[in-house]
Amino acid sequence: MSLDLHLLILPCALRLEPYAIPAGGLMKIGGISIVLVLGIINFLLLLFQLSSGMRWIKVKMTVHRKTGITLFIVALFHGILAYLTS
């Protein structure tokens, strides 16, 4: 007898009844807002981009480029989640 986990998980994930949302909200990890965490990560990535772009920190161009791409992706998620929570 095989147990299909997607049949057990999928109906629960699609249920949108009001009691399915926790009292503290959905966008929290351990009581800390995901939007806040992404904002702090954005700030740190921005500081790194600024300091490596101004050559205060010496890094290879590939590291600077990959960090910039990461900054864009994290900022995009931060903005989308902030918009959805407002």
C-alpha cells in the first residue's frame, strides 16, 4: 500500500478558510517579519555593493556582479511581500 503525500498536503494547502491563517499573520518566522529580514539583507547587500564598487573592499568583478544580481532578487521579493502585506 503506497501513501501519496501530495494527496494529503495539497488539499490542506488550497484551503482558504479564515481560521487557517494564524493570529500573528502569515509573513513571520519566529515572530520576526519576513519583510523586515529581507530589508536588512537588502541593506547589507547594498553596503557591500557600494563598498566593492568604490574599491574600499577589493573583490573580483564576478563577485560584485553576482552580489548585484542577488541584491536585485532579494529587493524584488522584499517589495512584492511588502506590497502584499499592506
